Amino acid sequence: MAEVKKTQVEPIDRSMYDFRYEVNAAFQVDSGLTPEIVETISEEKHDPDWMRAFRLKALDVYNRTALPSWGPPLDGLNMANIVTYVRPNTEMQAKWADVPDDIKNTFERLGIPQAERASLAGVGAQYDSEVVYHNVRKEVQEQGVVYTDLESALHSDHAERIREHFMHLVPPSDHKFAALHGAVWSGGSYVYVPAGVSVEIPLQSYFRLNAPGAGQFEHTLIIVEEGAYLHFIEGCSAPKYNVANLHAGCVEIYVGKNARVRYSTIENWSKNMYNLNTKRALVAEGGTIEWVSGSFGSHTSYLYPMSVLRGAGARMEFTGITFAGAGQELDTGAQVIHAAPRTSSHIVTKSIARDGGVSNFRSAVVVTKDAKDAKSSVSCESLMLDDRSRSDTIPVMDIACDQVDVGHEAKIGRISEEAVFYLMSRGLSEADARALIVGGFAEPIAKELPLEYAVEMNNLIHLEMQGTIG
Amino acid sequence: MTTMEQLNALPVPTWNHLGVNAAPASAALPPVPDGGWGETNTKYDPLPAGAACRPTIPRACVNLVSGLGEQADRAIRTQANFARFFAAEGKLEAPILLRETLDARGPNAVTHTALHAKAGSDVTFVQLAQGAGTSAALTQIAAERDAHVKLVQVQLLTPASRRWNGVAIRCATGARVEVVRIELGAGIVVAGARAALASRGGEFDLDAVYYGGGDAVLDFNDVSVHTARDTTSELHTAGVLADRAQKVLRGTIDFRRGAVRGVGHESEDVLLFSPAVRNRTTPLILCTEEQVEGQHAATIGRLDEGMLYYLASRGLDPEEAKRLMVDARFAPAIDKLPDDALQAAVRAEIGRRLDHHA
């Protein structure tokens, strides 16, 4: 292997996301976390009694649970400085025209209303702690599909269904930030797709955190009944501040018998964000969960969507890309539990580290003794763009059944100099050649993304690669 | 020995509930029995020309850390009832052969050996553990410039025996250390090899084989740390788990800054012969250097039914086919044993184990 010249890349251009408006909150709690703050949030949100009791119990679990003993450092996160609830100065609206100008402008700059008009069946938009806009197309509503904010749903005829599912997949005892979420959650979406209904165009929720030093704790609960189909897109961003912000959201997805759910996420939080998010799906017999995940932002991320394949023949696919730059430590991956016969999982990830960033892949494939004839394959590839960055691959396979077929492969490396040389011999500049190669590396992931996100990701990669080659 | 807090620790921890961050409490080194470890029946054969032996181990070797971890290494070093330092110069025509035979008179072998392979030397060091009892071994290898060391470890202890096996390696410029580790017996097996590739062109190759049956607990932690240019590691393991055996394999290739043009490959192929076994595999690649090539792969499952069918169509009965396919997986390690009789003994032991699980 010949020694190569170093590649220097410029930091990412986040100007599209890094704009802010003055905080114009209708109400916010003090920073820190106390039973009084949790009770205030509960009161503000008009919680039913069971939810208020749930929050206080979760707070107790939080106080008794230690920080993770693994993963990136969380030293810069001090809960005493985090404001857990900021209510924007508006009620939830069903028309963009009714949303206050500063908030509306935020989402317009992010392209959300345009996307809704062009290619979405419904949109939810959360600003700080509350959903400010929610709308779903009439024809989708007429199919019996419910897409609304979780608080409204808690007071609707879906209240009992929510009680039966809320934080059952991710109990507060799961880890410290699940407990925190249980105590102070606010906002998020509730989606219900009746049996046999196929939602042909996606629903999208977008989360924007505007207030400095605040936390966002939205809860997304999705129930897709037998034989139904849903594609749900989640996007998130925030302006950059010089104080730590926290995102500890939670996503719970119940995939019914022979149903299919695709959950796509493009995470572009600013680089002061601690993104400690928990996502989990429970998949019934013959059901399928597909995760598509792009992680580009945040200062620190812990993000490993888990799929519990509980029914025979249930399937999981995970496709993810992580791009870590200066000051970022992104610890991402996936988890799957095969708990029934003939279940299958397929995990494909790509990660890129440059400019001193840390991009880790972490996974767990667990096959229980009940999972006869389970199949699992994991493939992860990492690309190092310089020797100031770091990329660790930390997979675990835990197999308790002999009739299985489990495969795993991982690769780490750099840009092939032979490929650069070949492309330059065909007339490309070195910078374009390297950008093309990195784009090709990410291509299998990009093709799984919704088109507008794939285009955006390719633009981001091209921007990354426009640095000095020397 | 004292209970270990971090025995066979994973270099970068992960979720605690998976139980792979360190060896389980049931695999901890045992406390020193009343009256100490007693006499041991550990001996070495007459040394070949070019080899020398003395009872004192120099500090330069003592400081090398094995995959078991510093605490376990220290416990074995300080409690050893057999300690020897071997030095090798030039090309040795025959192996250095060390035999640990555990029996009623000496059921406990706590063995600390170190090997200094001088510049340009070529040496094979064979360690054979047999019998019934407790074997705790630490082997430290310092391979000087362009030296070639082959360490062969064959463990054929009884199922009720217990085994701890730490190997610590340092490769100087151009040095190559091969380890062939065959762990076929014992109810508790804890092994960890760690190589420090801190000089240009150093190479560490591990070919490991295990066979866990009954209620055996097997725990492995192999680490290759690349800090110098043009260093190479090849870590390859094959194993069989039967009955209610449990196994954890941690394999880590750690490319640190400066390991320019480092290359590391690791693989594991596990055959599962019972629905009650538990296999955990954790292959890590850690990387802070751009110009490296790292790769790992793992295959876990039962024998390929298509292959069994094919072999049956060629006239092999199912047991013969099974034996053939196990042998194919184990052959890369067994074929490296330097002695035909030793190869035959290992194959015979594997045959007995397969007969038991037929």
C-alpha cells in the first residue's frame, strides 16, 4: 500500500439550518429537574391522572439510574442547566397561515410547507416543546388514518389505546434518558393506521428546537394494524448555541401482522446538541419494519433503533449512514431481537469520519432460543478521511439457538488511490474524483432515502469534499 | 488468586446487559487454596541447540500485558509455582516443549513463562496441558528484530478442569509471532492474547480452535494493537459449541495513529450443535489512522444442509460428513502443529468429542 497525501476537508455548511429567532415563549419551566417541574409540565399539558403518576414514577427511576458506563462522554450535559419545557406562543394550527410569522418562517426556510404540498400525506411540525402545526390530507383521513399530536390523541377516543401502548416498548427503566423522557415528554405525534389500509404517500414530522439550553422530548407513537402500510419521515434541526441542548425523544412503533412500516430519519441537529434518542419497533407475525437513518448533526449522539421480531416470519431492515465532522462524536447503529421462528434481519451501514470527528458503529443481534431458522446479516463499512478522526466498530452477536444463519462483515479503510488516479486519468480534478468516490460509498444508503433527502445528502457530501487537496 | 474485577475486558465497552464487557464472575481466577498451589508437574524437554533457560524472568518481559488484563497477569506472575525464562538465538531445529501434566500429586499448575527471541531467530514454543485440575498460565513473548516465533498451545484437560491462558506479545521491527491456540477441554476456559505491534513491519497471527461441551464456559479476548507502520494482524478462530456450552469471543484490531498501511483481518466460524448453547461474538475494529485496511467477518450457525446433502450424495454418511466439515474448519490451526503425533492426538480428541455428540 503506497503512502498517500493527506486530504483536508472544509467544515460542513449548515447555514440552511443555523438560523434563529428570538425566543418568544408563552411559558417555560425553570432549568433543572424536580418533582415540581414535572408536575407543572403535567398540569400545563392537562394530563390524565395516570399520565401524571407515570411522569412522577419515571422521575423516580431517573434519579435512581446511573449514566451509561459505555458510549461517548456526556460530561458537557448538565441537567441542572436544561430547560425541559418551552411552550411557544401559539396553539396548534391546521393552516400554515395561522402559525405565527417567526415560527412559520422557520419551517418555510426548512422547506416543510413546500414538501407538504409536493409529496406528503400529512405534516406535523414541532417548535421547542409543542406541536404548532398538524395537518393530514382529507383522503387519508377518510381511510380511517389518525395523524395528530399525542396530547390531542390522549383526550380522544384513542386514549385507551395510547394508555395500552405508551412507553410499553421503551419503559422508563430501559435507561436513564428513557426515564427522563417519561418524566418530561412533550409533543410528538400519534399515528394510527387501520387494518388493510395502505398510506401510499409519506407522513412527516419535523422537530425544531429554537430555545438555547432547552431540551426536546417529543414522543412518537405509531400503531399500524394488520396488513397496513405506512412510510413515516422524521426530520430535526436546531440553530447552534454555545450552551448544550438536549434531545431525548422516544419513538415506539407497533407493526401488526403482515403490516409494513418504513421509518426514515434525517437528523441534522446543531453541534451543541446531545441527541440521546430511543427508537423501538415491535413486529408481529409476517410484519416488516424498515429503518432508514441519516445522522449528520449533533455534538454527541447515542442512536440505535431496536426491532423486536416477536412474530414468526417478522422482518427488519436497517439502512444507515453517519457523517461525523469536527467536534462531533456520533455513536450510532442498530439492535435487533429475534424472538420467533423464521425471523430475519438485515443491517447495512456506512460511516464517514473526517476533520477530527468520531463516528462509531454499535450493534446487537440477539437470537433467542425460540428463533428457529432465523437469519441475520450485518454489513458495516467505515471511511476515514484523515488521521485526526476516529471510527470504531463495536458489534455484538448473542445467539442462543442452533438453527440459525448469522453473518457479519465489517470493513474500514480510506479512499482508494487507484480509483482517484483512474478518475483523474478520465479528466476529473482530484477534488471531484474524491467527492465522486465518497458519493459512491454513500450511494446504497442515498437510494433508500426519500428523493429530496437523497439530493440534500449528496449536496452535503459534495460540500464536504470541496476542501483543499494537498 | 484474587477475584478479578475486569478479566478479559473488552477494550471499548458496550451495553452491559449483553454480558460481553468482561468475563463473567463464574470465570474469575480462583482464590489461592489453603496451603498454596503446591507442587506442579510442569516440565520442559531437553532444549534444542540455540535455546537457553533460567528461572528468573527479566522486567522487560514482565511488563508485557496479556489479553486477560494486568490484574490477572499480576496474579499469575506472583503466584506461579513454575516460572522460566527461555531465550532463543538463531534458527532452532526443534521446538521448545513445555508439558503441564495435572494429576493427583500436582493438580494445580500456575505457570509463568517468558520467551526472548533474539534478532533473526526462528523458534517454535510448544505448550501442552493435559490431565485434571487447574491450569493458569501466562506466556510473555518479546520478539526482536526480524525474529519469527511460533507459539503452539494445546489444551486437552478433562471436562472438570479449569483453565486460564494469557499471552502477551511484543514484536520488534519485522518480527512475526504466530500463535496456534487449541482449547479442547476444561469446563472453564478463559484465554486472552494481546500483541503490541509498536515497531515497523511487526506481525501477529492467531489461529485458534475451541470445542465447548457439557456446561462449559469459554471466554476469549484477543487484541492486536497496531501503533507502527506496516504492521499486520490475522486473527482467525473456529469453534464448536455443544450441549449447554456458553462462549464469548472478543476479537479486537486496534489501529492507532501512526499505524500507516496497517492491515488487520479477523474472522470467526462457529458451529452450533445443540439448541441449548449460547454463543456471543464481539469483533471490534478501533481506528484512529486513515491509511489502514481492517476487516472482520463472522459466521454462526449449524452445518450447511446443502453441503451435508452434497456429501451424502458422494457416499459419506452424516457423521462422516459432519467430521469432514469440522475438520475443514479446524485444519488451518491443526495443520500448523509442528509434530505429526501432536496433530494426530488433537484430531483424535476432536473425533472423541464428535462421537460423544453424534
